[in-house]
Amino acid sequence: MQLITYLIGTAVSLGTSVAFWGTAAHSMGMLPPEAFIAAENIGITLPPMPR
């Protein structure tokens, strides 16, 4: 049971970290064009990056 709790906690932490840094990179205009293509492929529409 502790292993499952650990794995869920790790997955949530990783997801939060990826979301935070992805948002930061997007707001600073640092995402490569491939990120927009990958997002579109999984059904996510990203807003245009600031210039």
C-alpha cells in the first residue's frame, strides 16, 4: 500500500512540475514549434505565445 501511495505522489509531483515549467516556458515565449504540434496531436490547443 505504501508503494502505491508513493507512486501516486510521485506522479502528481511530476505532473505538477511539468505543468508549472511548461506554463512558465510558454509565457516567456520559449516553447519550440514542435510543442504546439505535439499538443495539437493530443487535442490540446495552446494559445499563441507572447512576442
